[in-house]
Amino acid sequence: MATLILTTVGTVLGGPIGGALGSLLGNQIDRAVFKPGGREGPRLKELAVTSSSYGTPIPRYFGTMRAAGSVIWATDLVETSETTGGGKSSPSVKTYSYSCSFAVALASRPIARLGRIWADGRLLRGAAGDLKVGGMLRVHQGYGDQQPDPLLASAEGALCPAFRGLAYCVFESLQLAEFGNRIPTLAFEITSDDGEVSLVELLEPLEAEAAITRGLEGLGGFSDEGGPVLASLELLDRVYPLACDVGAGPLAIRPRDPAAAPAATLPEAVVDPANESFGGAYGQMSSRRTDHSKLPSTMRYYDVARDYQPGLQRAGGQAPAGQSTVIDFPGALQAGTALHLIEALATREGVAGDRLQWRMAELDDRIAPGAVVAVPGRPGKWRVESWEWRDTGVELELTREPGAALPPAIGDPGRNLETPDEVATPTVLMASELPWDGLGSRDERQVIAAASSSTSGWTGAMLYADHGGSLSPLRGTGRQRAVVGTLSSPLPPADPAIIDRTATFDITLASPDFELASRPLESLAAGANRLLVGAELLQFAHAESVGGAVWRLSGLLRGRGGTEAAAFAGTAAGANVVLLDERPIRLATADLGTAEAIAAIGLADDMPAEATIANAGLTLRPLVPVHPRLALAADGSATLSWTRRARGAWSWSGTVEPPLTEEFERYVVGLGDTELPEALWEVTAPMLEFSAPDWAALRAGHSGKALWVRQIGNSARSDPLYLTTLA
């Protein structure tokens, strides 16, 4: 390019100033040598921005179009703050959110409905009419009897206009966190009329009566930015050729049919005896265009398949050499229709370069401007562009008409990066205490909240601690859904000491797009595939989808995390299921307090989703001791012993004593029923010794009764371990 070359040369010879002068000269040469082609029609809006400028014209829309609109009323930002935390183990955090209410003018004629809305290029409102963020939307269609919006009326009082004849929408308390706490750039899908655009509706402002039979095939929408109706009619005529007749009756507009038969055949050309006008002794003169650079070969339009964003089609499917004229057509079209229209336009204007002047001496009312005629001695059909009555005869200006109509074309709209339109669905909420994982305080319960939904359209929820109906904020969940579900088939009792390779059970997940993965035993040993089923924590090695959201699990490690009692008891169908990966949210004890339930409120929740915190006490309850032993001495004395386990110490080598996670090591040994024991012994070591007389008396007085032991923790006692039965 000259700009680059002369900038470089100027810099070498004259330094920065010389470079600037060279660049200026280069730009001038570029504009002369590489002059861009012509452009016809109103420029399409590649990126229409919602504005609030006074005097901005509000277009008329026909069919379905995409528009930016103009902000006509707005409030200040409304700030809302929430404080979470503040307990002894976590600092208080105050979060701020902002909302705004505003009105946007859409169209200067009534609309049928408002479709999707984009905000900063993302969907703010889906095709189902759902807002993707918090807030309310009201649409006023622009009819002559519409009433003032209640929000505007409450703010402006009796002076509030109803904006009759203007379609507009009102956003009330729209949450702005997703848009950097500002009113975003908006684009609206506006449907003014169903079906194709009607020329009758477009020419409605004309006071004159008109008989219109011209259809606008394939035109799904049209934008009239204002100005004379004649300008819109002229633009339509380029793409959808019109034949107008202003004869004795009203204005008639009909299609120009290239296949129609000529209305008449011209008489032979009349010679001018004085040989002073065109054609001389022949009475006719022809010319042909030689410069084809000004012929239209490209059309820009609004592509329906690209969500009404600008598209482009070229006649012949490729860019011509040199300059070309671009037609900007503010209509909504499919790619194939647009390609067909620009190819037909290029063909019409290409053959229209053949022009003919013809003199005749007869008056024929069929031969008038706009009429298609046949010319003696010349092939094809010709259209009368104008005529002038002179003393030497009637002089006609004619242009050649194309032949038969072109067949339909197949166009490619190009790639469109569509924004997913997923409808927000209600929140599914589950909550449970978990065994202590060895991290953090040993004296604080570990509670997880598993918030989820049936579709990926769920945008998250705010969690609250439920203190007897009084809600206090905890935190937001984010958009990531926890994998939750319910137990479809009963989970039978099992021995947690062995790997169960034969048993299976089914679960139904909350969403059909949730997936579970199989893992080898080595991964299970590292903590993979942990599943909370009711009160039991287990792991699975194999997961198989059996249709829909139902999964069959096998290769089971039961009673994990000290939940052996639940494994021995089994779990009935219908119990809650939560996959314990990174998605469930751990709640801070300081925020949760003594709450026994939590709630969640999401975008699609009419009422809060509530969940009782299951497995209360599981975090703080000591683990059941293991390995019960009874040692009988030769002298008749007896020693009961067992092995202690520790909360949070899940890796047990068997060679090192587990750490003591309680404040003191204490146990209680009981006789008989665990709830109503007949005798109790409290010890500080994992053993209890009986002398020979005491053991003999115990056996004699309580034959058939069981001895058991519980560990005493800081806040609770463990489940019992049965030591032996007296006999």
C-alpha cells in the first residue's frame, strides 16, 4: 500500500515529521488508487447501541427485526448490601449489589410482541419470555389506548405520559451484577407483524388510495428509519421490482414479471426528415454499458439465521475484481433469499445497460412508461422508461428486460455463535453433616449444601440459614450444580469390612445431563466417587447409565467415614443422594449458627427451596471402636479390650496408634440394653478388667446379656460396639 511505503520512505529521509507527511500523502494516494466501491441504501447497524439522545428517530418496524431502542426514562442505581460471616472463625464480609429501573422506546408503530433480548451480547430474555437475571419486565405495545406504566406513573405523577403510538418496555429493579453494575447495551427482537412484510402496511402513511398486489416474498422484516415513504419505496424497488400505474384509477403497484408477455409491439421506427434528432435517418439509436464497475454485486441485509445481525451475499458467490457497488437493504432475509435477490438485481441491471431510443408516429395507450414491449428486429423484451411527444413523433427511452426468472438460490449465512437459551428451573436443595475430614476445628460441625436443578439453565441461588422461619444470608452458590438425586431401589444391608463386588443399586439423578464415571480401586482409595446415600457414606467403582437420569452403581465400599451402622441397617428407596465432589458447598459454622435447616432462593423459585440438615451430629460423634476382644485368665479373671479410632484419621496403617482427636480418652462400658443399661463402667483406656469373683458374679446374675462400649467424645458419644454376650 502507498501509505506503508511512503511512511517508511518519509521516516528514513525526514524522521518522524517526514514519516507523518509521507503517511498523509500515502493516504491520499490510497484513496485515489484503492477507492472503495459505492454504497446504496441506509447503512445497516453492525453494532446498534442503546442510546438516550434527544431527537433520536424511533424507527417503524415491520415483520420481525432486531433493534437497539432508546432509553427514555431511568432511575438512579439502587444499592443493596448483605453481611455474611462475622463469627469467631471467619471475618464478616459485606457484599453489594445494584439494580436499576428504566424504560426503553422500541418502535414508532404498534408491535405484536417482544421476543428475545440481548444484553452485552448475552441473552437477557429467552424465547420463552424468561429473564436470565433478577428483575421484572413489562411491555407496552404502542396502541392508541395504552395507559401509563405504573412504575413511571408513581415516579412522575400526573405528568407521566402514556407514550401512545410508541411501543416501549420497562425494566423494574433489573439486577446489574452480570453487567458490571451498569445498564448494559441492549438489543431487542421485535415482532410487529406475523408472516412476511406487507407493502400495504409499509405504505400506510400515504393518504392516496392505492391498489397493491405486489408481495414481498421472503421478506421477514423491514426497518423504516424515517424520511419520505417514497425513499423506502425506491429502496424496495431495487430489490423487489415494482410496476406502478397511475392511470385513470388509483395508484396500482404490481410485481414486475419478467416472464409476462409484452403488452404491445412497437411500430416501425419513424425517420426524421431533417436528420436533426437521434437516429437521423433510422429513427432509432442503441447504446451499451461498457463500465460494469458500478453494477451492484453485493447486498448487506439482516440475516434471520444469525439472530437478525447483518449478513452479506454476493452475486455469483464471490467478490468481483475491482470496485463494486454494495446495496444496504434494511430487511430481514434468509441467506438463500438474499442471494437470489442480489443475483436477480445484478442480472436486471446488467441487461438494463442495453438502452434503446425509438421514435414512432402512433399513439397507443398500451405503450406508456413501465410497459414491456417488443421491438421489431431486436430480440428479447424491452421496458419503456420514458416517452416524450415531439413534432417529429413520440420518442421512447427503452431498456432491455432480463429473460426468465432465476431459480431459487442456496445461500450460506455463515457461522453464528448463538447464545444458549436455557430456561431457568427451580432449585433442588439437600443438606447434610459430614464426618470430620481432619481439617479445621474438630469441634465445629461440617455441613454441606448441595444446590442443583433439573437443567443447566439454572443460574444459581442464594443460601440462607433457617432459624425457625427467620432467614439469614449465608452465601451464593454460583452456577455450578451439585450432582444430586434419589435412591430408586433399596440399598440392602452389607458388611462394610469387605468390597461388595456383586451388589448393585439404582439412583435417579435430578437432571438427565448429569453423568457418573467408573473408577479403579486405586482411585477409590484416594477418595474418588464418594456418595452420600441417606445416612451412609459409600464409594462405587462402576457406574452404568440405564436410561434417562437413572444410573446403576456397583463395586461398592460401604459404611465409609464411620457410617458402618447405616451400612449394616441398609437404606430404603427414596433417600436423598449427593455426590461428594467439589460441587457441594461447605457452610461456615459461624454463619450457620445453631440452624437445623437451610433455604435457597434462585431466579425460578417462587418459594424458597428448603432442606433440613440431615445426619445431625455426624461430625462431632466419635467413631465406633473396633476389634473387640475377651481374654480369660487361668485364675478366672477376664479382660475386655478394643481398639480406638479417631475422627479425621481415615488413613490407618495398623502399626501406629491413631491420634487422639478428643480432649480426653474416655469410654463407657455398659451391660444390657444400650438405652437402659443395667450397669455402667467408665474407663480411660481401651480395656476393662474383671477379677475372678466379679466376672463369675456377672455371668451368674446376667446370663445372656451383652456387654458393649462407647467412646466419650467432646460433644457426643459413639455408637456402641458389642464386646461379648455373657454365658
